[in-house]
Amino acid sequence: SAVISQKPSRDICQRGTSLTIQCQVDSQVTMMFWYRQQPGQSLTLIATANQGSEATYESGFVIDKFPISRPNLTFSTLTVSNMSPEDSSIYLCSVVASGSSNEQFFGPGTRLTVL
Amino acid sequence: AQKITQTQPGMFVQEKEAVTLDCTYDTSDPSYGLFWYKQPSSGEMIFLIYQGSYDQQNATEGRYSLNFQKARKSANLVISASQLGDSAMYFCAMREGGNFNKFYFGSGTKLNVKP
């Protein structure tokens, strides 16, 4: 299995500001993803973080709002830009470990509250 | 149509008893994978069990087993000998084919284990 850490674990931010969330994995992984879980809801895929190239965004999510970086196989960042209260969610990093497509692991999540 | 349906928003079970959490899915892809995750109040998503569409046997992991009924398109999670620490949200998910961005989550079931 892959051990995933996220920073920060939680934050309270002011409207209009930006927050960058970091995801670190203890081993090289083939696939990294970012998900959002709004209060009381299920998970929604934001984008696939591609190493060394632009992320692949799902419908309804754009790079200007959620810029993503993935400089190597074990690290990625997600920025939530120009935040509004509607961005209050848990943001989760997820990985598929190299050599096993049957398991998809999630990080501990970043609980974001926007005032 | 919903890809994953979990019809039980909340469930109660007595400690040490078994409980079944329901999950039905909808796909026309012959190759798919089914997952169950546990989300405690801390927010992390904990991978529990995986079932591939071509797997002949039902998956088991410790106290967790997946009752896979392919013709009915159901993938119910059975937790044996419930413990107080099992109280959490449980999400059923499906990945279609080899498409890692086609990973769909159900709405979740809140399980409460009573002492």
C-alpha cells in the first residue's frame, strides 16, 4: 500500500485568498488524483495530476481555479484560487500504486473552510 | 442514471453482530472494479476491499467480505462481528474498464455501532 500525507490537514481562509495543498506519497505511483468532498456529499474528481505536464481536468473544473502541479512521481500540489464559501470542502489526494491497479488509496484529506 | 446507488443513508447495528451495507451499480462495460471505503469522522478515506468483475470468488479482507452478485449488479459489503470503531461513513465505488478517471462513488451509508 501507499502512505499518503497531506498538508495542511485543515485551514480556515478568507474569501478571495488562495490555498495550496500538498500531497506527498512514500513511494512512486503511476496515477495521482485530486478529489473534492463537499459537506455531506460524496467524492467528486477534480483532475488527474500528470507528471511533468498539465493536469487533466474533469467537467466543471478549470485550471485557473484549481491549478495543479506534479513535478515528480511522489508529490503534487493543488491550489484553490480566489476562494469563496462554496469552496469549503474536504480535498483529498488519491493514488494508484505502481504495479497494482486494483487498489486506489486516499490521503487523510485537507478540511478547508472559507469564511 | 446513477452509476452507484447506496439506498441506506443510515444503519444501526449492535456490537458483535454482522451488518450488510447495500450497493448496486450500473455499467455496460464488461470490465470494472468495485471498491468499498470507510470514512471516519476524521475525514480520511480508508480502502477496505476490492472486487474485479471477472473475479470468480467473493473478495474477503479480515472481517470484511463483498457479496458480489453480478447478474443483479450488486456488491454488498458484509462486516462481521461489528466493533464500535466500525462506526463511520461507508462508500461504495466503481471504476469502469481501465479508466482511472471513471471512478464513481455512491452517496454513502452512515453506520452506527451500538454498544
